[in-house]
Amino acid sequence: MARLLQDTSKFHPSEWHTANRMQRASTESQKSRSECVVAESWRLVDEIEKTTQKTQSDVNKKIEQRREEIKFWKQELDNKLEQIVHETEVLLTFKKRLERALESCKEPLVVAQKCLLYRQRRVGIDLVHDEVEQELLKEAEVLQGIIALLGRTLEQTNEQIRRNRSAKYNLEMDLKDKFTALTIDDYCASLTNDTPHIVYADNAMKLEGNFVSPEDWIDFSNINVEKADKQRNNSLALKALIDSILSQTANDMRKQCEMVNIAFRNRVKEVKDAKHKLETFLAMVMDEIASQERNIAALKKAIADKEGPVKVAQTRLDARNHRPNVELCYDTVHCSLMNEVQEITKNIQRQVEMMQEENLLKDALAQAETELKRLSCRQLSLEEEIKVKENTLYIDEVLCMQMRESVYINNY
């Protein structure tokens, strides 16, 4: 029994109580530390939750701001795109006006050139560098200048349309990217912590080399807008220029066309007047030829009338000079013969005068025949000149003026 009491393997009650106190103290200490950890964990969780919520709220606000910013620039780009599309469509109508105006210049130019060629067929003195030819040459020059001007303006218009379309393409590409970005940001804005199928993305934090700064992003769209505005303003200025050119060229063509027509009318009137005067002169010459022919006939008859009495007188005198010897006695018959001789002498004197008159008549006849030849030459010359005038009138009045009636200057 004494052995049992003295067994060293057993603990003393005081040790037991001490051990219990230590267990309690250790447990309470561990509990206290655990409670502190739990409290700190809850505090940390609460703090992280608040921070996460605040950060997520800030991100949501920034996403919303970004969406509004994209919408703003998208609206700006939409407006500029609508404007540049409208200006391009209007400019295309101006291009068609230019093309029609350019095409309409070809016929008047061909007509002017044909008139110049036709008028080369004039002959004689009528082949003159007159006012009509001067105005026709000026018209051809004006038309060629207008064609060149319209051609250059058409090229300028085509280049402006190309620039407008380039600006339109840039706006469309920017709008396409803005639409994609807005769609993505709309999706991002719709995401919540409870959204299904959200996952971890390992490469989400990786920044690629093609990221741009917000300033560059704004500058990119701003440049596209400014380019569109510039091309739109250029289009507006070009439309005003085209309007002015079309109006001025039409006025110039119409004015020069009228100048040519006036010159033609004046020239036709002038040629008709000249032809009428030539016809009057021809009628006078024809009358004078008829008068001269009558005069020549009268002179020839007068000469023939003078030959008979002269021949009779000469024959009688010659016969009286050949009377026989006895018959030449100085009797009453001889006295009568003497009186007859005296009378014959007088007749001889008269015969001389008649011969002189005959010579004068012959001279007059020769002169009349010469004048008749000259009148005939004058007649041929006048008839030839009248034909020249008729040819000129046919060219100017029939070929040229009737052809020019088809020319009509429109305002395009």
C-alpha cells in the first residue's frame, strides 16, 4: 500500500489542476486569437468588398462615360458621313451637267468649222476675209477655249469626287470601328458579378503593341472629321465655280453665236444689194446693147442710102462727057447743058460733101461696133459677177445659215 502511494508514474492533483488551468488558458488564448483573426478577416472582407464595389462602380462609370464618348464621336462621324455623301451626290449631278455642257459644245464647233470650209468655196472677189469669217474664227476659238475649260473643270470635279469618297471611306471605317467598340462596351456594361459564363482570362492583363492613347484616339476621329469638312467645303466652292463657269460659258457661246448670225445677215444683205445693183447695171447694159445695135443698123442704112445718089450723079456726068462731036455744039441745048453742068458742078460739090458725110457715118459705125463689143464684154463680166454673188448667197444663206439654225445654246 505504501508502495502504491509512492508510485512516480502518477501525477499529483495539483499538477492535474494546473494542467486544466493551462488547457483552459491556452484554449481561451487560441479562441481569442481565432476571434481576432475572424474579426480581422471580416473587416478585411468588408474592406475588400467595399473597395471592389467602389472600383467596379468607378469602372462602370468610366465604361458609361466611354460609351457616351463613343456615341458622341459616332454621331459626329454619322453627321459628317451624311454630309459628305450628300455633297458627293450633288457633285455627281454637277459632273453630269459639265459632261452635257461639254458634249453640247461639239456641234456648234463642227458647224463653225463647216461654215469656214463652205466659205472657202467662194470664188473671185467674194473670197474675202470679211466680218463673217472673222466672227466664225473667233467663234471656233471661243468654243475650243470653252471645251478646254470644261474639260479641266471636269477633271477637277472627278478628283474632288475621288477625295470625297476617300473621306467617306475613312469615316465609314472609323464608324465601323466605333460601332464594334460600342457593341463591346455595351456588352461590358451589361456584365455583373452574377452574369453566367463569365470566366478568368489569362491574357486579359496583357497590353498589345497596337494600343493607342486616348489623345491619339480622339485625334484620329478628329482628323477624319476635319478631312470630311475640308472636302465638303472644297465641294461647295467647286459647285459655285461650276455654276459660274456653266453660266458664263453659255453666255459667251450665245453671244458669239449671235455675233456670227448678225454678221451673216449683214453680209447676205450686202451681197444681195450688190447682186441687185449688178442686175440693174446688166439691164442697163442690155438696153444699151439693144440701142447700139439699132444705131449700127441705122448707120448702115444711112450709108447705103448715100451710095445711090452719088453713083447716079457720077454716072450722068460721065455719060454727058462722052457725047459725040457734033452734039457738043453751043445751041439752046448746049445752053441747057451748061446750066446742067453748073447744076452738076453744084451736085459734084454736094457729092463731095455726101462722101465726107459717108466717111463720118463709117467712122460712127466703127465706133458703135467697138462700143457694142465693149458692152458685150461688160455684159459677160456682169453676168459672171452675178453668178459669183449667187454662189456666195447659196453658201452663206442656204448652206451656212440654215445649218446654223440647228445650233441651240442651253443653260446646263
